[in-house]
Amino acid sequence: MPKLKTHKGAAKRFKKTATGKVKRSKAYLRHILTSKDKKRKTHLGGTVLVSDADTPKVKRMIPY
């Protein structure tokens, strides 16, 4: 069996946790920040888990 290649774009966006779940950062925090209130920007700064429907697809892209 050949080795699997890591999808480099996905590797920059997702990280695996110790239990095998996948973390991602939230969107909408790159530009036009003056019109977004402080509370919204604070909550967008954190990380969340990838949804259950998308997790198998992301795990295939970052096998190691």
C-alpha cells in the first residue's frame, strides 16, 4: 500500500485533538472589522470542532 499524502491546504486549516476529533478556527475575522462589535469578534476568535458530517472528509485529508 502506498503512503497517503497530506492535503497541505487542509493541514494549515485543521488540527487533530488527542482524542481524534478535528478542530477548526472560525471565519469572518479577516477584514471589515470596524462594523463588527467587540463581543462578536471575541467569540469568532476561538476554535470549535468540525461538524460530524464533515469530520470523515477532513480526516482523510490529514491522515497523520
